Amino acid sequence: MADKTIVCKDCGTEFTFTESEQEFYKEKGFDNEPQRCAECRRARKQQRNNGNRY
């Protein structure tokens, strides 16, 4: 396995999907590669969490 360069579907920035991240995804049984960079994933997670508060 080798590092992969992926383009974030939200901001268009290129990010690296490292070998160790690929191994982690494989261990967890994830079939799909990430589609968002770490910053966009954090922002999206925060948006979801803010929407769930009462």
C-alpha cells in the first residue's frame, strides 16, 4: 500500500490518505476512502453535534 492523494469534496483541497490511515480503515472494515479533509470532517462533525442539542 502507498499514500494516496485525495481531493476534498467540500473545499477542493488535496490531502494525503496515508498508509497507516488506510490500514486503520481496513481494520475497522470501512470500504470507502474518506471524501473530506480532516478540517472539513471536523467542521461537519461539529455541525452535526450542534444540531443535536436541545
